[in-house]
Amino acid sequence: MRDVLSDADWKALVAEGVPPEIAEETPLDLCGLNTGLPAGTARIPWDGPAVRTIEHPAHIPGHAALSIEQHGVLVAGDMLSDVLIPMLDNFTSINDPIEDYLVGPRLLEGAADNVAVLIPGHGSVSGTDQLRARIDQDRAYVHPLRDGHAPDDPRMPVAW
């Protein structure tokens, strides 16, 4: 993100990656203002309930989900949306953005047994019944891309 923000036209670069249906409501001025945790941080260092980080390269490098295990809550970040297709990292991915993305669902699936509530960054909150279905739906979108086919996903805008 630092490389993107160092470009004078960074807003135009970021805007290219924002789905058109949310572009007008996405405040780009907030991009890059947060301070990330150091890579490999296993727990949020604070006095609140224990929060485990599930870091993975899906979406962007350093992306993470948060698991509040004692309450059965998984905050999935920009993943597992019921309204948006998976957003691959086409800007900074060192490896293959599709294979990088697939790491996320694999790790989130590993945490699924202890989840009662799923909170995605976009879309609706759900219970355990939707967690695995959303993981499967994200994979069903990404696998055809990996295999060179067009995905068929109800979350895709009609214009695509």
C-alpha cells in the first residue's frame, strides 16, 4: 500500500480496483491511515477479550481475520461477503493473486468449528450455517478464474 500511496495518482489506481457498485460510497481518503500489526502477530495486544489474528495473503498482503474465540465471533475482514465477489490483490501480489486468495478460505475454514457469528467487512452478519456456504461460494468464484473460465456468481454485477 505504501508503494501505491507514493504515486501522485494513487486515488485513480485504487479506484480502478473498487467495484463500481460501491465506488461512490468508498472513502479513499482513509486509505493507508491505519497502522497494521507487525507480520506474524498472533494475538491483538490489548486489554480486551482475547482476539486471535488469522493472517493470510488473500485480498492484500497482511490481510487478517480476527477470531474472538471466547465469544465464537469471526470478523472476516474483506472476505466471505454475501454481496461482493472476492476481491483479488491485483496490485501488490508477489505470487499468483488467485492462489494467494485461496489461502484465506483455507485458514478461515480451519477456524470455522468454533464460530457462532460471522462478521464480514461487507454484507450481512450471519451464523455458523452461512460460514461454510460463503467459503464454498468464494472458492466457486475463484476456481473458474484459476482454470481460465468465467465464474458464475450471483454476487457479480449484471454489467460484468
